[in-house]
Amino acid sequence: MKNNIRKLAFASLVVLVCFTIIPAAFAKTRQSHIIDFIYANQDNYENFGTTPQDTAYALEIIDYYNSYSVQDFLGVKYRVDKTSLKENLTGQIAEMFNNELINIYNLYYLLKSLNILEPLDQSLQLNLHNRIYRYINETIQEEGGFSPTNTSKSANMISTYFIYNIYSLINEPVLNKTQHINWILSCNNVDGGYGGNQTLSSTLLTTMCAVSLIKSFDATLINQIITLDYLNSHFVADPSNLENYGGYLPDLIAERALLSSTYQCIETIKLIDANYTNSAKSSIWILGLQNFQDGGFAENLGLYEQKKSSITATYYAFKVLYSFNSLNLLNEDIFMVEFNLIILIVVLFSIVGVIALIYFIWRKRRI
């Protein structure tokens, strides 16, 4: 009888251990879940996601954590073949110009990705550099600013922002700076934000582009306090609004704060005022958007809507926490629902073993 009790006690202990180690096996840091999510979206050509923007954002996170090769107890789990990826990115740029289908937004992100892997002055071929430089010079507008194509005759704030950053990436100077500054400042609106041109209403994206450009040109903002008021007016300060508290609305009539609008607001505010004070509230809200199913970050959709993570949303979360000097929050261990074949096999064998042991004890007692 005592022997049977010992066996039952042992069986119970095995079951307890199994159910104790399963969550521990799944528990990893938030940072590790992010890296796993990014690599889960890597294709056979070393790209990430579906767009050049996704690849650039993914590489920036990977580069920050130096996670070009990720290992587990079985050996190499994920990696980036830098040589293959550089050839792929360069090929995409060359194809863009050979086909005369230049998209400056994709061009910027392709160049950014190359620059993360290796400085462009070492990796970009001279011929390709010159073709890029010649093309972006053709987008300059007489009144200031840059157009999205070399055939367009009107500048807009977003294309001006991207083309200025392409100049920076290929290490070429921007001429007629005063002309461009005056055009950017002329897009300021009475609400303190900036529009896409002199006739358009303010948006968070165009305001972020404008403020970034003004700071890059070492110019002075118009009505800096009003611009800060415009940005802060998008902050959700009501603690009873649990789903949005700490985030920023994309516009003043929106019902939900988004990672994209929060990123745009905070990046712009930090350019104007380094002493940002809502970091704790925003950080908690952002961490709440990490998707328990795949480890990435998902936009703040409706309560009952299926949230889907994206590399872009994950990047926005990463960048905001970086701006707050709060990336240490990603060191927290959290539990995620994820499939792991090895752990599943161990669990199944453990359960079968326990059942067999209990059956054996029961049979012995009957005998």
C-alpha cells in the first residue's frame, strides 16, 4: 500500500513538473519575441515583410540588437546573409533606374537598408550613385521643396523629406537651402502644424517631416509653442479610456490612438522639446500592444477585432521606446502562445508516460 502511495505521489510530481516547465519553456523576453517575429517574416531573398520599408525597419532593429545570427540550443536558428541581401538591394535599385520606374520612397528605404549593412560610400557603385544624384536633382522645384518625380511640377512635404534624406545617405549636399527652408515654413498653419504644401491642412506626418527638415537645416520653427500644443492635443490623457490612455490619436476626431500617430507625435515632440514628460504613460500603452500570438506589435484596433502584427507597427513601438530611453522594458520575460515542435513532443511523451504509470499502478492494485 505504501509502495502504491509512493508511485502515485511520484506520478503527481511528474505531472506538476510538466505543467510547471511548459510556461517556462515558452517564456522569453519581449525583445526575443520581437526578433523571432521579424525573422518569421524573412523571405528566401533575405528581404523582410513585403516592402522595402519593412526590410529597412527590420534591419534597424536587428542591427541595434546585433541579431544578424540568432541561436538556440540546436544551433543557428535565424541569420541574415549580408552579402546576398546587399546584392539583392542593389539589384532592386538598379532595376528601378533601368526600367525608369523610380519610386523615391522605396529608393530611400533600399538605400537605408544598404547603409545599415555597410556604409554607402563603401557599398554603392559610383555609376548608381551618380544616377541617383542626377535624378533627385531633377525633382528640385523653383519655389523650393522637392517633387515626388522628376516630371512633377509641384513640391510636397513628404517627398521633400525623403529626398533630403536621400541626399544625406549618399553624402551629397543640398543646394539652395534658404529657398527650401522658406518653402517649408510657408506650409505652417494657424493650428501650429504643417501641411503637405501651402494649401493643405496639417497632419501629424507632414508636421513630423517639416519639423525634422527645419531642424536638419538648422532653421527656427515658427510658433514653436503652438506646434507643441498641436501635437499634445492628440494625446489621450483620460485614464478611464483604458484602450487609448497614453497613446496619440491620428486626428482630433479619431476614436483610437495608433502606434503610427503616437510615433509621429513623439518623434516630433522630442525634436522640439527633449524634456518630454508623458513617457511612462505612453510606454505602458505601447507594451500593451505586443501581440501575445506572434510577439510582434499590432495596431490598436477594435476590442473584438483580430489584431495582426506588422513589422512597421513593431518598428514604431521600438522607436518610441528608444526615444524614451526605455528599451530596457523589452527585457521583461513574458509568455507567448507559440508553436514549438520539440516542446510539444516532450509534453506529449510526458503525458503518455504519466498515464501509463497511473494505469500500471491501478492494474497492480486490482491484482
